[in-house]
Amino acid sequence: MTLCRRVPFLTFVVSPKRKVKINLSGCNFDCRGCFAIAKQEVGRALSVEELLNLLIKSCQFIYGEMIEDVQFTGGEPTMNTDYLLSLIRQLRELQVSKIGISTNGHLLGKDLVKELRSLDVNYIKLDLKAYHDKIHKWYTGESNAKVLKAVEILNRYGLNFYVRTIFIPDVIDFGEIEEIARFLSKINKGITYKIYQFSPEYVKNNISKRRPTEKKMLKAFNVARSYLDHVEFYTTNTAYKPDPYKCIEVRSDELLEDFKRIDEISKLIIKDWDMQYLTMNQILTS
């Protein structure tokens, strides 16, 4: 049977550093604050070979050559490990030198971590939504026991990784962030921890109507930094956000109407929002 996954879009970062983010749709969590279009099984169903063909043609069209840096995100990339591992192996054959995975960590057990290490995966971005299991279950629908274990496994097997959390006022607040930082410090004080600002504009439900202020983000940063050596925080349109970057998306033709809403909201809250995009059909027929 041919392995397939649905792909809603690919993001091609043009500057400051060239990188491709492959979005694999479908997720084993049902996070109340998630606004990712890839949360559902949407987009074009592509085999590994079809996705690689789309990637190669897109890179040639946008960069004029094959990219060297690819990140898998979603959705949840680890939901179909055979598909993911096959992609990674074939990317290595294409001389892709840097491969990363953004994951919720729920399926990141010892066997998969050992496979990823054997394939020299360069980095893992692990989302730790909440420390207390009751809050995590309420927020995601699943226990965080496997996620907490995944942090220990990644550290034990020496994979390069960092942990990140979204600061959601009154939900994932100072107390949760402090408990996460304390937990990480007991494993390894050198683990990098990144705190991101919640954006209520994207979320359809009323999980929280407030965006944490820059002052509160700084407070959360200082709380976490009292436990860990490497802490960062990012807010929208402030000096603390990552360097501005330019990117081009290659979007599934079947989802263009869905993307309109996302673009309209982004224009309201992000300065100089100018998302350029192509469609998969445009790339494949060029």
C-alpha cells in the first residue's frame, strides 16, 4: 500500500535564512487554542514520492536550486512514522543537510527517538503545552505523561532539541511556566526553553480573550530563567520577536478559501504582513 499524507501547504523561507517547512496535516491532540489549518486532515493527499517531487520543483522555482534545510511541522508529523522516516531517508539521499521536526512529543518514544538519531535528525522542537496533567488533558484532550517522558528520552539520547510553551493568560500562566521550567531544570539546566505569546485573534473559541502583555512575557521569561540557563521569549511586533523574515507559501489549491481568513486576520495583527503564495498546481504545471 502506498503511504500518503495530506499536505495543506509548504512554507519557503527566503530570508534571513533559506528553509522549507513541510506541513503534514492531522493531529492526535485537539488543543483548544490551536488555529493551525493543518490540525484537521486537510490538503492534498501526497505519497512520499509526490511530496518530494513537489518539494524539488518548488525549490527550483523559488530558489533556483534544491534547499539544504527542511523542517517537518503540522499537524503532527510523527502520526505516521513510516511516512516520516521514509521522507527523511530520501531527503538525505537528496543531500539535504539539515532536518528538523516540530512535534507535540506524544508519540516520541524511545524507538522513534533512536531511529531519528540514527538518521542524524538535526533538531527537535517539542511543544510542552502544560505541566499539570489535568490542565493538559483539558487543553489537548490527552495526558502529558508521554510528553514529559519524551523530554527525558531526547536528553538521554543526546538529540538536539528545545521545549516551547504558549503563554495563554488564565490558562497556561506564570504557575504552569514555572513548573515546566522547574521540571526541565531537573533533567538538564541547559535545555533551551522558549515562551511564545498567545494570539486570541486566530482562535474561534473563547479560551482566552487576552494577549499577554510584553511586561508579562518578560516576567514569565524571568521566572523561567531562574531555573534554566537558556530561556527566550517571543511576542508579536516587538523587539523580542525573531528576526523578520520573508517567505512564500505553496498552498493546496483545494484550500484557497480557508487561507483567505487566515491572511485577513494576520494583516490586522502583524505589521507589514505581505504573504506571497503560489498554488501546488502552479508549481506542478510550470
